[in-house]
Amino acid sequence: MTTEKQQLEAALAALESQRAMLGDQVLELATAPLRARLAALLRPAGLKHRLVTVLFADVVGSTALANGMDAEDTLGLLSAALRRIAALVEAHQGRVLRFTGDGVKAAFGMDEAREDDAERAVRAGLAILAAGREQAEAAARLQGITDFAVRVGVHSGDVALGEGVEDDNTAMGASVNIAARMEQSAPPGTLRISQDTWSQVRGLFDLALQPPLQVKGIDAPMVTYLVRAALDRSVASVERGLQGLATPLVGRDGELQRLLNAVARARTTQQLQALTLLGDAGLGKSRLLREAIAALTTPQRAQQTAPQAGPQAACRVLTLRSQPDGMLRLFGLLRSLLATQLGVADTDSAEVARRKVVEGLSPWFDERGERQAQLIGQLSGLDFGDSPHLRGLDPRSLREQAFAALRAYLQALAAKDGALLVLIVEDLHWADDGSLDWLQHLLAHAAELPLALLMTARPALLTRRPGWCADETRLSLSPLAAAQSDLLVQALLQRIAAVPPRLIELIVGQAEGNPYYMEELVRRLIDDRVIVTGQPHWTVQVDRLRTVRLPGTLAFGIQQRVVGHLVQQVVVELALEGAFEVAAVALLHKSRPLQ
């Protein structure tokens, strides 16, 4: 039987044979994860520590089920449930570590840390609950069982990997025990998550805060949440910052002024004015946009924040964003537009979605409104193929006419009520090529569109689209200078009466000028009880500052995740261009059989 080492070596050899076609840069990106995995296999065995998200799922009351059914039926029902759970974990790119008799232990981020590991785990948990409800209905209908249910628990934290009876599937430590406790304490049919997971997914899900939960081995009761449902992906975004603490925007006055000036020029010229905000993860792109939006929609705030920009008339802000899996969602930004403006949800049936598009878009066009709406809907992935309006259209003509219809729709929006339309597009580095082409189409027709277009992206976007934006339409964010970092840390620690200088040095030194990392370091110190929160003041365990151990740098860890996304994008592009065998080989290191 072929070993994983042999598979990896064969995959690397296959990719190397494609060097002439792929080029050195793409090849290095595609082979990096395989070489890393091969190196891990060749290293001496031993425990490794990694931040992962652990999921436990369990069939509630399996003993009672066994007492009410014969052994064969019980085994069949439980086996079907566990297979379905395992399939859903893997569909969300998690790894099943172990079957526990009537449950499943799984982890997200075992092989490669992803920025959305916690989100994937929670979405997998919700999918498992939905599957459990379907199986419960079938069990009641076919076997008369009325108490079949599934519950799920999720926790994110540091675990020890490897060197156990389960080999590569070994994951141990307090975080595993906490995840198990999340599941064991969840009411049947629900998903409970810890605050550590909540901090990574808040803003993406409808959550209900629960009473404090006592967990064995944890001194203080834990804060937990039940996850009711996922919010629409097109409009939801992760909320950052320390809960209950408002911090000022530090060191970004010039950048904020440039954003407001771009909007002012759009108002004056009545032509599209674009600005792309570029910066690595955590440098404050989203925060800067929020400040700009607040200034634009609150005139008094605008005068306080940027008096040089002059009085701000009314603005209508429309926000679109790409998701981490955006490369796989053709015209994902268009879908985001339809969700935001027309309420088209991922959960809508095709018929309902088509009706919303036609009814919502047709009135915005002077003539042939139904055809224009169907063009836009067809491009977004809805099937209007039977419509006589679209009969005979080839893909290129459909795309061109749909782009023109979208442009006309934005013109109509911009003309409504005399308020300037400000189109915000976030996380362009995750957007699919069709969405990027649409935005470039808008830029090419700037004279026809009286709106401001403000976009954010990581520098990886320029690897895919080197000519994306000229210098005058590019705004690059750099890490904060030392003095600015000091100010931000003082703001984050404002509830501490006398902040120890060593604490400031610790955070500023580790964060390397990255505002998000500063927040995460403070959160880590709070979780480790170095900083003890209370109302209205916080205190510091000064004696622990000498021995506290923080990650090498959070910057390095998150940059590794960004590289991981870039590798995924390269692989997806290969697949979209038809190089399916090469793409499949590049992803081979992620394939694992169920244990």
C-alpha cells in the first residue's frame, strides 16, 4: 500500500514536471504545503502544539435507544448518523480524529491553520444539527423513535498533536476537554461554543449568551453561547476588538482624510472615484472604513473627524464583501449585492431567488426591466435559461449585457434621492475573477457613474492582478510606529489605573505595530488571568509579567494563514483553468481516510 510519504513525493515530482507550464512562482506556492507536510513526516516523532478548533458531536441517549430497539437496528441508526456527521466535518475541511461509540471527535486546523477554522467548525456543527433533525424525523416515521437527537460542542485553543495511540490523529490537552464539555452540556439539538470560539466568529452567527458554565479543571466559570443560526454570508462579517471596550482610531488620520476626499471628489465631479485600501491582515482596513462610513453618515461626526473635507451631504452606503471561499463562488460579489439589496439568501429555493431578483430589479429600469433583471440573475448563477428574453445568448454576450445592466442599476441607485452612492467592497483578495472583472468594468466606465468606490484588499491581490490600481488610487497601510503603538495599547488598557511599563513593552514588542495583534495579545493576557477584568477597573498580576509566555509573534502565525489562503487561491485558479490533475495533486496532502 502506498504510504503518505510516497504519495507526497509522487505529488511533488508531478508538480515539478509542470514547472515549464506553471512557472517558478506558482510552482513554489503550490508545492510549499506538500513540502511542509513531508518535512513533518520526516521529523522525529513528538508532540507538537497548535491552535485548532475542536468539535465533538454526540447522539443523545444512545443507551436508551438500544434498550428500545434490537441490536441490528440500533447499530444501523447510529452508524448512519456517525457517517453523516463525519461526511459533514470533512465537507467543511475538518478532520475526523476518532469515533467515540455514539459520537465523533474532530478538529479544524490540524494540517494547516486557516483564518476561518473556527467559522468552518461552527458551520459544520449547524449542518450536523440539521442532518440530525432529518434523521430524527426519519426515525420517528419509520421506527417510531421519538427521542433521537444530536448535540454539538466547539472550542478553539492550543492542543498537543501526535505521538499517541492514534498517531497523527492524537489531539490532547485542556482545549480538547473543554470542547468535550461544550458538547456534553449542550441541550439536545443545540450547538454550544466557548468564548474562545465566539471571539473568532462573532458577527457571523445568531448567538445566545448562556449562564456561566463550570468546567472541570477550569477555576472560573466559563462564558459560553448557543448558536441559533448562521447570518447571511453576503452581509455578515467577523467583529473584532475587545468586548465592551471602545478604542480610538490611532495613527490613521491621513488615511481617513484620503477616503473622505475621494468621496468629496465623487460628489463634485459626478464621476466614479475609486480608492483601494491595501494592507496585511490586522492593520485596520475594516476599522478605517467604519470610521469613514460613520463620518459620511453622521455630518457632525464628519466635522469632528475631518473638518478639512468640508460639509458632508447625505450619502447612501452599500457594502459588499468577499468570503474566504470566495474563489469558489463565481460572481460572489454579485451574489452579495443581490443579498444586500433584494434579500436573496443562500437558503432560498431557486424559484424564490428568481422571483426576488425579477421583482426587485425590474422597477429600476426604464424599459425591458424583466430582461435586465434576468440577465443579472443569470450571471449570478440563477437559471433563467428557459426565458425567451435570454434565448440564443452566448456566454460572452450574456456577460457583456449583464455588466451593462448592472451599471444601469447602479446609475439608478445613485440618482435616487440625490444622496451620493458610496460602494464599499471588502476583502477583494478573496474575490473570484468574475467579480474582479465586474469591478474593473465599472472603473472603465467611471464617467457614467456618479459614485465613490472604496475597496479593501491584502497585497496578495496584486499578485493576481498586478495592474489593479494606479498609485493615485492606492492607499497602503503600514504598521503603526512605536509612539502610535504606545497610544493604542494605553487605550486598550484604559481600565487599568496604573499600567505597568513592562506590560506596554510586552504588547508593543510582540505586536510589531499591528493593531489587531495588540487586541489579541490583550485578550490572551486576559484569558491567562495576567490581566483580571472587573467593573469598572481591571488589575494586573504584576508578578506574572516576568514569567508569562506569549506566542513568538501573533503576526507570524496569522501571516502563515494568509500564505495558506494564497496557496489555496493558486490551486483553485489551476482548477478553473482546466489543470485539474495538477490542482488535485497539489491538494493530495489534505486527503485522509476516515479512521
